[in-house]
Amino acid sequence: MTSVSDESRRGGLVVELVTADSWRTWRDVRLAALIDSPRAFWEQYAEAAGRTDGEWRERAATTGPTWLALDDGRPVGTVGLWHAPDQPAAEVLRVGMWVASVARGTGVAPRLVGTALTSAAASGFRRVALDVAHENGRARAFYARMGFRATGAVGRMPWDPSVTEETLALDLPAAS
């Protein structure tokens, strides 16, 4: 997958690809996200916190591109892309999206998603899909503003069936 770097800089906010040098920061952000918004992720905190450093390094290197949003060097969000084995070849999933509560509404979310969309398009994907909980009205409204539309697919959180999710997707423009 193509990385995005220089075009992701503006003001004090930087969006950087997670690398071998930044996996610890990503781990800390991921754990904070699981504590802050446990009903937004398929993974639970106890599972993630139980990983060894080696498992975190491997996960950062093999699960698809993941980005960190840093505001004047302070981590404030993350997003990733992942292509599931059973997914159409031209489609990729937006995964692991989270913005710290202190940074919500400040433009971090559009920058993270924009970086992921740019990378997906540059890598040849034609569609980005995501799952969002029905109860998360703020996220659903954000994705609608970004152009994502409901696909009609609905599911349940594997570890908590009371959380229902809707699949949204955005068709990317053809590469020129």
C-alpha cells in the first residue's frame, strides 16, 4: 500500500505512517482508544493489553498501513486500512479509527480519513468500506459528510451483540 507523508502536514497537526520506530506510540494510542470507546472496536482492551511487545511490532508491520495523528507531537488519533481475505480485490476496509476526546471537532478526523482515502486510491483501491455502530451518531454524521453511504449490510459486535453496526462505503474516483 502506498504511504502518504508530506501532504499530511498542516499547522501543528501531522499525520504519520506507523513504522518500526513508532509502534509503541501506536500501541499506547490503540489502548487509549479501547478504554475511551470500547463499543467502537471489535477488539477488547484486555486482549490488546495482553499482547507482548513482539506481537505489537508484528501487528504494526503486517496489518496494513496505520497512521497516527500528532498535534504538536502529542498523539491524538489513529486510523488504518486493511484488506480482508474475503473482500473484493478493489475494496479496502477503514479500521481502527479513533480521535482523542480533546481533539474531536478540531479537524483531526477529516485529516486521518483523508490520508487513508488518498493512500487507498494511490494503491489502486476503488472503494473504502467501514463499519460504524448505530449508536454512534456523531461518527455516522461525520462519515456521511465525507461521502460514505450505507450499503445495507448490518452486523453485530462479536463480543457484544447489543451493539449493531452498519457498513458504509465510499467509491473512490478512478485514477487519472
